Amino acid sequence: MKSGANFDPRLPVKILLERSPVVRPVLASYGLDTCCGGEHPLQDACAAKGVVLAQVLEDLDSAHGVAEAYNLVPPTMTIREVRRRFPSTIPVFERYGLGDCGGEEGPEEPLAWFATVHRLSLDEFLRDVRAAAVSDAVEDLFLTLAKEASAGAASGLRRLRMLHQAIIDREERGESLSRLLPGGVADMVQEGGGRLGETTEMVVTVLMADIRGYSTIAEASDPTTLARQLNDHRAQMNHAILGEKGTVMQFVGDAVMAVFGAPVPQEDHADRALSAALAMHAAQQQVNERWAADGLPAFNLGIGLSTGEVAGALLGSEERLEYTMVGDTVNLTQRLQQWAEAGQTVLSEPTYRALSTPVEAEHLEPALVKGRQAPVAAYRIAAAEGAGMSSH
């Protein structure tokens, strides 16, 4: 890698510190993190401190490369793809009970789904898989620096310690973010692509779903049993949404909100949202059949989809972050979801028009919804045979 490929020495130190968590320990090791209040460009700060700029840039690139290695395996990558691309991960999967898949084969399920269904810590699971995937590259780099240190080169020992601290700082920050933010958003923030209070306008498809008659079910159910059912339900909904590369924004009680086309843009977000909705209905139907054998009440979903412009923003404070989407599209999705009966999906007209392949749907007469002055047209996809009919 060309020295300085990831960091422009003409940028002020304080800007570099904001862009990546690996920068601070590197610059601190040279005493550059507080030089001149961070206002001067990195190259000027190096000159003021009598530090060789090329060496600083090399250390920054090394720290960046090692830290970035952990992003080679995103939580949306399937287990099969990971095993094929990174054979060194096979022993890790064997430890997690996937050793009977044989060779490079494996389930075509996202890593995040596997962790959710098997109640694993996603952070620990990803850390183990990523560490194995990049072990060779990381090992080579650390061996090089360790050899410098053992040969008596003070810079080698200093750089070895610095790289170790950079990785720790990055991983700790990433672990905290992954607990606070939806999948994909935490990665965006870690990469410096999202700042507190910064708003991004985008066109997306929003999905909202909730369980019909949930209050009645909750009233008659044992709380512990109901909690287990909700956990099972959420795992399946999460799987269906992630399977279409959607972003789960939040689960609130019996409701779920997801978005397609953000934070990573997708041209086919409407298609993906509809596919996810149908998969959610199908998955819940299978869960209901399993529950029926145990005498448990069924969950039947009503889902709404709406396509349009929204504003996405990272709000809150350093202690508590929340990725929020606002706009008329979000509000309309909630209203359309209320029009859907058990097993049905209601699409806004923009969503229906955005589909690459027409689907069989009932055109609903335009009607007024709360918050809008003009009537809203929509399309309703009927429940699949057997969906929404359970009465256990």
C-alpha cells in the first residue's frame, strides 16, 4: 500500500481525529493529537514536532489496514460465502456447531440470522469469524513489527503497541455501536460516514408490520410463554428482512419497522421490501403451525409498505445514539399497515409502481388517512392460503 493512501496530510489534525478511531492512538504516540489544538494540517504538525511525516503516514495506513480487516466479513454475508472465501474460518464454524456442513459448504443464511436464532452474542460471533478470516494478513503484519522490536528497533516496538491499541479502540467502539444502532448503520458511523445530527435525504421503501389481535393474546397468555413466542417471532422476522438486505430499524412490542434502500442505497428497494413482506408472512405461518402443536396462540401479521423520500439522521448524544427516519413516507406506512388484515400486505401506489414485475393485487379505492388532506390510493395483496386463518 502506498504510504498515506488513506490519510491526506493536508487535512487539519482535528479533522483526521474525527474520521477514524485508529487515528488518535497513532498521533498520540507521536504527541501530535494535541499539537497546536489540532487546527494545523498534519504535515505542519509533524514539522513543528520534528516528526518524519512519511513514518506517521505509514503507521496510520498500517493501523487502518489492520482495523479495516475486521470489516471484510459483514453480518449480512452468508455462512456459505464466508466459508468459501475464507477457508480459515471453517474451524470457527465447527466450534459453533456447523462442522457437519462438509468442506466449504454451509447454510445460505446471514451470519446475523444464525447468531439471532441460536441466541449467540453477535459481537463475539463476528469477532471470532473475522479474526479467522484475516488471521494471515494480521499475523504477517504483527510478525514484521515484532521482528523489528526483537531486533532492537524502538520504532518497531512502539508501532506494535500502537497497532494493538488501535484495534482495541476500534473494536470497543464498534461493539458499543452495534448494540445501539441497526445493522449497517453502526458500520457507517464507524467508517465516518455518519455524524451526530447530520441528515441525509434518500428515496427508500419503508416496511411496518404488527401482530393482529396482540392485546387479546397477551391478556390470555402467560408472560413468560409470550416472551418466548415474541423472541421466536422476532428472530424469524429479522431473518426475512436481512435476507432481502433490509435494515431493521426497531422492534417495539409486537411491531417491527424496517427500511430498504438505506443506509446502503438499493435501486430495487421496492422489490426487496415486498419480497421481505411475503417471506415474513410465510415464515410466521410456519411458526404458527409449530406453535399449534404446543397449544400456543398464532401470530397473524398485517404489513404496510410505502415508497418515497425520507430524511435519515443520527440523533442523540455520545452516550446514546439512535438512527431515525422521518418524513411523510414513514407516517403513511403506518397508516397503510393499519389497513392490512391478518396475512395481508398493503402497498402505497408509489411502491406498486416501483415494482420491476407486476404482482396480483387489489386496487383499493382512494381514502383519507390521518395527517393527509388528499385521499390515498393503495393496493392490497391477499393472504396466502392458510395465512391469517389460524385461531388457536
